[in-house]
Amino acid sequence: MKLLRRAAPAVLAAVGACAPGLDPSITVVPSSHVDSGVRRTDVPAATDRGTVIAPTDHGTSIIAEDAACANTTATAARLPVNLLIVLDHSGSMRDGNPSKWSAAVGALRTLVTGLADDVRVGITVFPATSGDAASAASYARPQVPVAPLSTSRAQVLSLLSSTMPNGNTPMNCALSGTNTYYQGFPLDGSRNVILITDGQPTEECTTASRCGGFPPNPSCAATQAAITTAAVLVTVAQGARGTPPIRTFVAGTPDATDQFLSDLAYTGNTARTADCRSTATCHYRLSTGTFGADLAAALDDIRGRALSCEFAVDVDPARVDPLHVNVDVTPSGAGSPTVVPRDVNHVNGWDYSTGMHSVVLYGPACSQVMSDPGVQVQILFGCPTVTPG
């Protein structure tokens, strides 16, 4: 971990730059205790004022007096949650007694009616009910766009009531269109997808060939499955690496293979446990016989996990030197604050959102704040930015 020490451009007036009085939430360690303010392991213990410490494999990074001229902190507010339900209503959803479709509708009704009015929810069904179901453009605007449930709830419930299972499973079309939709999404907050499916993606919006006949030729079906699942994984990865990222929660039956669905959830940054890849359990497994109950439990869990890792910064970006900003995370209870490094590769740390009006946490840094509803995130202005190294 290292401190970014480039000089600020003259036109940028960093908030809290080099003022004699430091914010009381920061303890400044005198430069005699450190090596140029970068890292040492023999740092003093934290005081009641809260020394900001960032542990690394090479020692401990601290903000030293000769590098720390910040006197301003801002508590960052967690941004709202946006949920887009991407629902498979292909012909196979008619199977079961009761059908998987009726079970899915019941579970989604319970979710939508139970969420608060200010939670933002929308829905896309695939295949599309209008336009070309085999084109990603048909999914670039959801049937019900994401909006606070105070305005979208009735539309979501109406769509669920008026739609019946039919057609293929153009999953890559739906998810590609979803990426396009979220890329132009005008509202703040985390972008989340809840994918609910009962089968393998079909060839639409991929390079796979259509397999004729019923049942299809096994060799053709295997080749098609390999191509279509790979294409869907690429699409989800593109969304997950965007700015801001799109997280994809996955709930599906083994008909789509547990390995594919688990890999999809892992790629979409919603793995349920740290070691779920080895057991193909990163997704929510829906059994045909208990489809409704399994989906209801999955949706209840997703509702809690969909908390945002994006935090608003109530500061004019034009007045801040972006190389002198740090993110400080304090767990609930009596935990000590730690500095999260800025990571432009989005592996473990934070980075600015587009326009610098918020910061987004990635990887384990995001997992930490997701697992602690009482966590406090603060933005420290004026000290050289801590980065991995």
C-alpha cells in the first residue's frame, strides 16, 4: 500500500488543504515516527481520537503530519438500491404442479408488496412480449423501468398477472439489453439484477447455431450450450466491470446446470460464500418440487444483500484534489477506523463513480460494509490518497 504524493494542480482548491487545525477525528502521527509518511510497523497505538491505520502485507500505512493537511471529513450516505428483476417466462416455466411460473409470480408478489415504497424496482421478462425477442435492443428498456415502488409496484404486479410462459430462453439478449439500460440509468445508487430462470440460454444474441429437431441432436445441443453459456458469462462480466458496476443475483433450477448458474453469480459479484465456486453453490438453487418456497427464501436473502456499496460525497468535485482523498471505514460497535485504499482496478478498495459525486467500494471492501448495516463510511480530504502497493 502506498500514498499517492503527486502535487495538486493549482486550479484545484482541495477541501481542508493545509490548515493548521486538523479534524478531531484524525490523529496525526508526527513524522519522526514514520518513514516519509508512507509505511512503518512501529507506529504508536491508536488513541481515543482515532488514528487512521491501514494494515498491509508490508507493514502499516498511516497518514503522517508532513503528508496530512486535511481538516475536513464528510460522512458518506449509502445510496439507494435499484433492483431490476430479469424473469424467464419461457415455455418450460409452465412445468410443475403448481407450475414454476405461478410459483415465481407468487414469490415476486410477496417481495414487491413487502418492500418499502422508496425501494426502486423494475422488471424485464424474456422472451420479450413485444418487438423482436431475439434482439438485445428489445430489452434496453424494461417492461417496467426501475423506479420507486410507490410508482412502479402496480405496474410490476400487473405485468406478472398478464404474462404467461411461452417461447425460448434468450438470456443473453435480456442481459445485454439490461447492461445497456443501466449504462444510461439516470438515478444514483447500486445497480442490481435478479435473474430468475429454469433453463439453459438458447442461441439468440450469441454465435451459436440453432439445433433443429426434437429432441435436438446431442452433439449440436452440447456445442450450443457451451457457446451460449460462455456468451452470457461475458455479458455479466462486462456489467460487473462497468462504472458503476452491475451486480447479478442468480436463482435457477438445475436444468441450467448448477455450475453455469454458480459461475454466473460469481462473475456478477454476488457469490454467497468465499468458497462457493468449488461446490457450485454461488447462486440460489431452485428445486422443481419446491420452486416457490426456494425462490421466496432466495428473494428474502437477496433483499438484505442488495444493500449499496456506493456512498454519496456531498462535496463539489471541482473544489477537491482527487489525489488527496481517502475513505475511512469504521465498523459498528467499538471498532477502530481503517483506511480503504483507492483501487482503480476494482479488485479490493474504492474508486470514484462517474462525475466523482460518489465513491464505490469493490471486492472485500464492499463485502465488509455489506455485512455490517451499522458501518460508518467517512471521506477524508487533503491527505495523499492511499493506494495498493
